[in-house]
Amino acid sequence: MSRSFPMPQAFVSPDRIRSLFTEAMSQMYRAEVPQYGTLIELVADVNAGCLERDPDLRDRLARAGELERIDVERHGAIRLGTADELFTIRRLFAVMGMQPVGYYDLSVAGVPVHSTSFRPIDEAALNVNPFRVFTSLLRLELIEDEGLRGEAEAILAKRRIYTPRAVALIERHEQKGGLSEAEATEFVAEALETFRWHGEATVSAETYKRLHDAHRLIADVVSFKGPHINHLTPRTLDIDAVQARMPERGITPKAVIEGPPRRHCDILLRQTSFKALEETIAFSDDDGAIQGTHTARFGEIEQRGVALTAKGRALYDQLLASVRGEVQVGAGGAKAGAYDDELAARFKALPDSWDELRRADLAFFRYSATPAGIAAAAGSRLPGDPEALIAKGYLAFTPIVYEDFLPVSAAGIFQSNLGTDQQQNYATRSNRDAFEAALGATVQDELALYAERQAASLDSALAALGLAGLPLKTVA
């Protein structure tokens, strides 16, 4: 007698779960922060205008597989308080196909956290939905007041930022290797609760003030039920246009755009924002009647360019440091014009053409065999030098977009939205080992990921031309 067994339920792809979560997060944040909706509309208008005016840009984005992702592209940011919270958030993001990439020490810029970015790493997954979450862990050891440090530790030890059902679904994903459609939908709803804003502090007004006096970000992390999403960032194709047009929509931008200057060939990451909202909160004093305000959540916009190699990044860091060391921009923005002018002047030392950046090994590119190259390969012997193939139009290259973050820019955004120019110098510096121990994993090296994508694309392109194995030469 034959027996029949039920077929296992099909698992939903991590890409789909990530897309469902991104949409749910966007809807929640739009309801919580109405100006976010205004910002999304402005960015959409600017992007549509850019693509209409610049067919070459549209074609380049289409060839790279990036065109369809622009409208859905977002990055969020959260701040966690304990090692256990960081350990579990890694597992939560793994359900969505997101891995920790890069280590960022913001204490060197006066912000008592260190961070990583959770994001997809596969090119196909990135082009489906490149959702990223810049995730910071509070460094309690940087609180100088021992009594306040112990109090903060005790407060954080009591809170639970994940719902029991979210944890159960994470465990099911780990045990079974995936989630069904129904489970994925439930997981998104449960995971979203971790990021929701709560207008009630878990501490008294007096405790909040002491935490706030130590550092505003410490108060933000310790005083609430969970790590509310503090911004959700769309990607624009022209951040200067967004910056100029924000006041037309009733939004006041920060004084300067963080990152590199405006260029013909965009590099790395440029970011701007509007000042954090001042939101009413209720403190947990005995009668529950004490009200106060808290500033944490703000609007941010980003423009992404090509990923730079180690050599290019070293030059970028050198040029940026030379400007920031000489021209300071205060909260009033009185010197914003001087800063922008000096930034543009210094960055003339970094080539502003795709071919120069590529030939000097300053940036990463994706290679592909052209139709002309494939046709030529079928009928004749091709030159064995990739540069000659490029010159003849047989081998094409497009910039690989930078998917990660810049610690100086992140610190600049944090500081401007904390409403202060205060800089604190912490004696303790980078502690990557402690961060990775809390994470329960090693963070991926973003430069290695870009190098692997470049090498794989070149190998594939050369194989298509019947020339597998040729090295790519760069100029000194």
C-alpha cells in the first residue's frame, strides 16, 4: 500500500521578505513623521527630472541593473543598547538576506557608538532591493560617570525590544531554512514592532536629564522601550537640487552636504538632512504627569556614487581631512559657502572621469562584453589586452555603486541632528573585537566585496569573448 506525504511548504525568498519589510517600514515612518512623505515626493520629482534630462545617466543605470531599484531604495538607522540586542538583530536581518558589512567607529568624532551596516551583498539581491540599516551599539564604557553608567546598564538589561513571536519566527527560519508566505507576512509585522516610535520614556525626567547631559544620543538609546527607527533615507540622483528645493516644501536642510563635493563622476556617498523633530514624551515619574520633549528622528537624503578602492579611499580621506581641518561649519551655517568652495577646490586632485578613475585603480567597475566584441570574437582573433579591448569597444565598464557608509559623514549627520556642535573626545577608541563578539559574527570587508564583484565581472566578460584569464592592467 502506498502512502502519501504532504509536500513541504515553499519558502519565500529573503529578497521578498526584505521588500515586504521595507514597504511596511516606509508606511509606518510616513505615518509617524509626515515630513518624510513630503521628502519622498520631492526626491521622486528630482529623480524623474534627472532621468528625463540625462539619457546617458538613464542608460548607465539601466545597464548596471540599478534603474528599477532607485524608487524603492532606502536605508534606515537604529541605535542599540546591549550586546544581546545586537546579537539578535543580526539574526533578524539574516531572515531578510542582510549581512553585517563594515565596521564604523564614531567615537573618534565624539559620538559614543560603533556601528555596522546590515545589507544584502549579492549583486542580484542588491538590484532587487538594496535596503540597508546602519546599526549602532552604544558604548557604555565611554560614560565617564560610573554611577550613571551602572544605572544605564541596569535600565537596558530590563528591556526586551523583540516580540516573543518575532524571536520564534527567527528561530524557525534558522531551523527550517526559510519561512512560508504566511510566516513571512507575520514576521514582517512582528519585526516592525522593534522599530516603532513610543512617546513614553521608560525613565524619570530626572534620569533622562542626567543621561542627556552625558550625551544626547545616550539618552536616546537608554530612555525608551526600543530602538525606534530614527531616519529612513531615499536615494536621489541630484542631492544639490533636493537641498535647494527643500525650503520650497517647508523643510529646512542642514547647512552643508556631508561627503565629497558635487562632481561629474559621483563618488562614494553624499548626504543631507533636515533637523530632528522635537517630539513630546511622557516620563515614568510616579504620577505620570510630567511631560518633556525629545529630539532624535529626522529626515535624510543620500546620493550614491562609485565605490572607491583602498587607494582611492585613502586619497578621499586625505582630501576631506585637509578641508575639515581648516574650514569649520557652525550650526548657523555661516561658513557653509566657504566650506563647499574649499571642498571643490581640494577635490580637483581626484580625477573626475570614469576612465581616469578606472585606469588609476581608484574606483571599482563592472565589466561586460559588448555585442560588437562578441561578434568580433566569433570571426577573428581579439587582442589579448583588456585595455585594447576597451579601446576597440569590445569590453565595456560601468561604475559599481557604493553600497556602504562613511563614518565622518555619519557623525556629521548625527551631530547636526542632535542640535549641537558639541564635540567630545573619548579616551577609548576603536574596539572592533568587542563589537564582533557582541554581534556573534565577523563583519564583512566592503572593499573585498567590491573587488570580488569587479573580478567576477571581468572574468565573465573575458570568457564571453573567449579570452578567459587575462589580468586587468592599471596605470601607476
